[in-house]
Amino acid sequence: MRKRLRRRRGGLVDEPDYALVGVVRIPESEKSPARAIGRRVLWALTALFICSIVVYLDRSGYRDAKGDEMTYIDALYYTSVTLSTTGYGDITPITESARLVNIIFITPLRVLFLIVLIGTTLEVLTERSRQAMKIQNWRNRVRNHTIVIGYGTKGRTAVDAVLADGGKAAEIVVVDKDQTALDSANAHGLVTVRGDATKSDVLRLAGVQHAAAIVVAANRDDTAVLATLTAREINSRAKIVAAINESENTHLMRQSGANSVVVSSETAGRLLGIATITPSVVEVVEDLLSPEEGYAIAEREVEPSETGGSPAHTKDLVLGVVREGKLYRVGDEEVEAIEAGDRLLYVRQGGPA
């Protein structure tokens, strides 16, 4: 009873790594079938030659049916028919040339037959073991990563923006219940966790307690609020940015612990309204939000030579100053002079920072 109770409390986090195969997926590089089979054949030949050397070194312990002294070819022949679990009865090669032919042609064909016969089963078992080992290694080393909750249009766009701004795919974890979305994320080299992001054990499995940033891109506002609340309860230090559909839920997201809230429907509506009057403004905004080309909004540390000067007199077009976690716009009295430790929000040329 106590064991069942502990498992219920721990949830997915306390499950062994092999039980998480299919829940957590680590991206794998694509390999050609010919290369995979070639590797298996190489391992089989390596085992064959190692065994043959062992048999030859201990040849005094073997008896040749002809009564002759055992040669290395005899040892290689004995090893090949032994490893392939074949054995001969009524027809037995007695000359070295016949045995050499058996080694060079028959045994490789026999090995190829075994590969084709049991290759699928071995591949499944090997894949599960390899995934379990990768999951274990990933769980031990995942730190300061980014978690994306929801891999719909908003989630995919958020991931693209992170990657375009210099982020690494290996440092992004996607959490979603939709297997099709997870397959798409995994195909792009992202680690995926299948489950409900409003549950603490799913987020802990994604490493939320060690995450540096969390992007909440759920399709429903209530799901976004619950996921944000759960994530903030586990990790009080992570930067949480969330997207919602209705502006009336902004205060709920703030109270749940979100650092930044984006109202997707209203933002799209403003851009649509602006586009009817000044479409070029919308093009500039889209350009600033697309870091892979044109111009982009970025943040950087203050250079020593800039300390004490005005944000308007730097080499970059500065939009704001971040001081002690708070954003001040250029022109505010608090940031007339740049201080050490400030961070500048500026416009830079597109491409990774």
C-alpha cells in the first residue's frame, strides 16, 4: 500500500528511465539502413575473429576429425559454424580449401540471413535501450534550458524565434499532449515530453525546476493560467512568458507568475488596423520581430565606455534601458545616464546575436 502511495505522489518523475520511453523523446540523427546493417556485420565479424584467435591459441584442446594438427583456418572454420549455431552432420568439409570457401561465402550469407530474420526485433530492443540511456543522460545534465508549453502555431513560432536569435535546439524542451505536434518538434531536433502541462509531474519531467525560461503557448487561456501557476510554484526564478487570447485574463496571468504576457488576438487586431492605414509600419514591425533577417530588437550589456553617457548617444539605436529587472524607455528621467549593470534594449542587424 505504501509503495503504491509513493508512486502516486511521485508520478512520472520517479518512474525508471525505461518506463519513460515514448513519454520523453530525445532527437536522433537519421541513419541509412545500409549503414546500420553494415555496422551489425562489422560487429559480427569482429566477434568471429576474436573467437577464432581464442580457439587457435588453445588449439591443443581441440581434435580434428582427420587427426591432423589444427591450423588457424580450422579454428576460424570451427568458430564460424559454432557462432552461427549451424554444425554439420552428414556432409562435412574435410579440406582446408573447402573450409575456406565455407568461411568466405557460406558463413556471411548465414549471418546476413540471421540479420534479416531477427533484425527487426533487435532494432526495437536496441532502440528502447538507447532511448532509455539517452533519457537518463539528458535528465542528469539538463540545466538552464527553455521549455515551450504547446507546439501549435504560437509555440512553433516562438521556437523559430529562439533558434533564429542564436538558441540551440538541444536546449529547448517541448511539452504537449498532441503526438503529431511532438513528432514535428522531434523532427526539428527538439526534446519532447508528452503530457498535460498543468500537472506538476509532467513539468518536473521536462526539468522545469532547472529551466531558465518557460514559454506558455497553450491554445486556451485557462490552460495557460494553470500551466503558469504550476511552473511558478516549482521554479520561482525562471522567466515565464505567456500568450493569451483575451486581454481580460492578463491580470490572472500576472498573478499566476508570468513575467510577460502577450495578448495574441489584440496584437493581431492592432496590426490589422494599422495595415489598413499605414501598411509600411506593419512591415517594419514584422521585420523587427523576425531576427533572422533585416533588423531585430535585441538586448545587450552596457560597455564600459558607455557608462555615464546618455542612451541616445550610443553607437546603437537604443529603445530602452533595463535596470534591476525594470524597463525604462529612452527619455525617462531615471535613465538619463547609463549605469554599470544596465542592459540596453536596441535595434540591431538581423541574424543571430
